[in-house]
Amino acid sequence: MTSPYRAIFAAPGTRAFSAAGLVGRMPLSMLGIGIVTMVSQVTGRYGLAGALSATVALSGAAFGPQVSRLVDRYGQARVLRPAAAITVLSVLVLLALVKGGAPSWLLFVCAAGAGVMPSLGAMVRARWSAIHRGTPELLHTAYSFESVVDEIVFIVGPILSIGLCTVWFAEAGPLLAALFLGAGVLLLTGQRRTEPRAHPRTHHSGGSPVRAPGMPVLIGVFVGTGMVFGGVDVITLAFADERGHKPLASLVLATYALGSCLAGLTFGLMRPRGTAQGRFLLGVTLMAVSMIPPLLVGNLAFLAVALFFSGLTIAPTMVTSMNLVERLVPRAQLTEGMTWTSTGLAIGVALGAALAGRVTDAQGASTAFAVPAGAALLAAAVAGLGYRRLRPAPERKEPRGGYDDGHGTIEAHDAIEAHDTIDGHGDMA
């Protein structure tokens, strides 16, 4: 492991909670596609399968920020365990109902319950933020590493889920996803020394972090980015199917994630220059430009190359976004703020997949690549128009004693507080 990555894991407990986060995040990429595969195999109804998967995503968009808000107030251990229990129980009941041929409305109730699944990525990043708050270079590397973990999850998860459902038994994929969630949450919440300190409601009365200046801009960009992801997934599958090579779609999509993974690893080794706002705008703009080549390709090989280069723009943009969230929202609402970006992404994925599917049916897969291209352009426009609103929260500004390291203003008292964590409970939610 190269030096910057070795440095972020020097703090006690970091390897353990990051590994727990990897396990607990696997359902992000396994559950939805596993439900689609399971339901389509058992019932043969793709419409029902897609609707149930969308219900899980939309339920997650509704419940995710609320779960994270409770985490900020009461701590990870007190909230994540019951939230995960609701999700696991809902998935298990869903599997039994599908196998037993239950009425569709019962399946949708269970799918909505599965959406209570907590955002383990936000929980892990909150721990990194508490540990490395006074060292922005290490925090940048930590966020880069977690971005790589996200890509690993989205490369391995769908292949594992689909493979288990088709090779072993239909319910195997969602079942393993539920087991991963339960194990990940238990492992993470068992590590109390690195758990960020809770902030009771009386400690912050500023309302939702969505109201923080700049957060609507970030959420809007994430909705557009999610539309890119959702659209690319659906269109790539259809593009491969039109050319008689549907099984190769997973490999093409893997190159998309691989590009992001490699970019994230490289970005974590760098000390970025300029401001976080400027890097964010540049990243979103490059993402929009990178969606032009897929409009022009005519075969799977060229599409894989185009998506690989497009993937190179993703991880650096996501890393910079997390750095911005860490500065835009009050510390007492950090977990919820990070989860709102995931919510925007989830909404965008659902919208992008639905719109791309309709355009694909009407005009074909090649034409449908205009959907993610247009979504990326919209995201770039939102970022450009809202660029000046991406300012730190009032508590992050320090009139005297602060310095700018190219990431934005870092307060001198943050560096002191970062070391004042005898039991690992820094003043960060």
C-alpha cells in the first residue's frame, strides 16, 4: 500500500471499520438487481420485478436521510441496528412471499420496508471525518479510498447477485445481500472507539442540512449524475442485446466502474490544487464531455473503451463532492448531509433508468445514450449556476488562525479538536 493510503490507516480501528463498511455496502449493488432476477425467474413478470426494485430505491430515498438524522442525534450503534433489522426482516419476508406466490401488494409493502436500509458509506465517511478532520490531505485520501470501495462494490455485487440467483436458487442473491447488511452493521457498530460522537437535538436547531447554502446545488448535481448511472446501465444492457451479446453487458459496465476505481486510487495519491469548488465544477464538466463518445460508438468494444474513459471522471468528482459536504453542513448533521447526496443519486438512478428504457423502446439503444448525455449536461449546468453557493458552513469559518490549503478554509481549532479524541469520539457526527 502506497504511503498516503498507509498513513490514513495508521489510526487505530480504521482498518476494521472500513472493512465493515465494505461488507455492509454490498447490498447497495446486490439487492435491487437481485430482486429483479429473483422475481423474473419465479414469476416471469419483468414489470413487477422492475417496479419492486424501484420501490426499494424510492423508499431508500425517503427513509435514508431520516435514518441518518437519527444517527447524528443518537449515535450509530443505537440507530443502525434497528434500521438494519427492519431491512433484513423485510427482505426475508419478501423472499418467502415471492416463493409462496403472495399478492403483489404484499410484495410492495416488504420492498418499502427494505428501503429503511442505512447508508453505510455515509457512516464510514463520518468516522474518517472525525479521525482526520485536522489533516485535510489525509481526509482527501480517505474519501478517495472509500470511493474505490464503492466501485469495488458495484463491480462485484451485481455479478455475485445475478450469478447466485441463476446458478444456485432464485432467492440466493437478495438473501446474501441481507446477510451482508446484517453482518456489516454488527461489525461496524461493535467498534465504539471510532464511532463519532452523537449530537442531541438540543445541540443544533438549524433545521435540515438541505437548507445549507450550496446543498441544493450538490443534490441537484447528484440527481443528474444518478440519471447518468441509471441510464448507462439500462442502455448498455439493451445495446448488447441488440447486437446478440447480452451476457457481455456486465463486462462492459465493469469497465465503466473500473475506470472510476483507477481514477479514485490515483486521485487519492495526489494533493489537489485550487479550491474544492473549482475541482467540483471541473469534474462535473468533464463528466458531461465524456458522455459524448457513447453517442457515436457502433459496437461493444468501442462502447467499453468509451465508458472506461467516462468512468475516469466519476471518482474524483464524488470525492470532491464529499469534501464539499463536509464543509457545507454543520458538524452535527454531517451524516445526514452525506446521505442526502446519496438520496439525490438514488432518485436520479430511478429517473434515468425509466427514461432511458422508454427512449430505448421507442428509438433504440444508440439514440437512448442521449439521455445520460443530456443528464450530464444538466448536472454541469446546475454546478455552473450554483458554483458561488458552495461555501463553508458558518461554524467552519475562522476569521483568525485559519488557513487555506487549496481545499477551502481549514480552522485552526479543527486541528486541535482532531487530536482531542481520547476515546475515539471526536466532535463529529
